[in-house]
Amino acid sequence: MRGAPAGDSVAFVTGAWLRQLRWRAGHWAREAARHGGMVTADTPAGRRFAAFGRGSMAAFPPGSVFGEHWITIGEGTLIGAQVTLSAGMVPGQDLGPVPVLRIGDRCVIGRGSHIVAHHSLIIEDDVFTGPYVYITDQNHGYADPDVPIGRQMPQNAAVRIGSGSWLGAGAVVLPGACIGRNVVIAAGSVVRGTVPDRCVVAGVPARVVRAYAPGDGWSSRPKSAAPAPVSAWTRPGTVRALLHPGGTTRPSPPGTESVEGVAQPVDPPG
């Protein structure tokens, strides 16, 4: 620096070098913690699970992880950073002889997601989720209007997510949901009831907006038709499978309407 004392120039260069050194040291420490904190089948944390498959890993830092003895993870599955995996209400709770949370092979669970199991929550093979997805098999009870909801007995209902499905960012899967195979859950959707195979659902609550039928391909509901919620009456299967031979639509149960051959409950006004 012109006109500056030599000592000031040396101090400036030394300070810049120290700042860069601290930056490099900080990043090195963060990367070392990230790699060292990963959970695999060979780590002590991985061995706490009921099963932790070969080639699977959970990234660092984790979310809230407890009840590992009742959690199984298949092979080749990736659990993102800050993902909560929990079985039971609190650490140390005895949930019985069999796992209550099962994640299959080759799944990807997005960063910041929460998977909370108490009864039976099954994620089949090749299921991918975006970040911040919430899946649970338990909900608060509210039968008594005079008791705070948080103090009432929760209610459990089994959840299953079929293989090959994709859940977009921020999707919520509620207790009792049964999602078919190769289903797309749009970002931000709230899923309840049964979702057939090979369809796209979106909204709150999630409704079928596209479906696939062999021979016909993907089809959307006519624009003039109001979206219909996914029906708990419909069992997993293709829309085509819900038609009688010859193409006659199966009669809808009372209180439902038929959309693309799928019986859907009619929402009450408001």
C-alpha cells in the first residue's frame, strides 16, 4: 500500500491469511463432522436399529431419532439431513415384539422430513420424498369437547405408501392413508384415505387430478368437473380395474360420485 508503513502492510496480509485459514479450518471441521456423523449399517448408531440395510445411510445432522429398535430400513436407502425418525411417544417406550416403522429398499427421504410411527407405518421400496414431508400413523383425539385436545387419548391408524411413489415437498400423509404404487403426491398436499395406483393427487385434502389406464395412458378430469377427494372406499388398483368388463362403470356407493370410474365421496357444502 503506497504511503503506508511496512508494518501495516505485513499486518494486513497476516490478518487476511489468518481469516482464510480460519475459514478453511471451519469448513474442514464441518465436512469432517458431516462425513463422520453419517449413520450406516456398520456404525454404532446403525446397529441400534432393528435392521439397517447394506448401502443405506442417514446424513448428518439428524433430526430427532428414537425408538430405533422398532425401525427397519432396507438396502440402498438415503435418509437426508435433519430427518426425524421416531417410533413411539418417547424414547424407551416398549412397542411390542415387531417393528412399527418400516422403510424399504432404495428409498430417498428428503431433508427435514418427519416420519413418526406408533402403530404401523410402512414405506415400500423405491419411494422418494421431497424435503419437509410429514408422515404419521397417529392423530390427536378430540371426542371430549371439554378436555384439552393435547390431553386426550390419541388415535392410531395404519399407513402404507406403495412402491415407486413420489411425495412432493411439504406433503402431509395422515393416519389411515393407503397410497398405491407409482403415485405422485403434489407438493403441499394433505393425503387421507385410499389413493389408487398410478395417479396424481393434489390439494387439501388431496384429490385425484390425473390417472393412468392401460391402453389409454394418462388422462385428466374434464375441466368442467369439480375435483373429487380420494375415497377411503376405493381399494388400491388402476382406474381401469374399477370398471366392469365391457367398460360399464361400477355403481358408486351412497354419498359418492363416480369420476373416471373411481367412486369419490361428495364433499358437503362449505
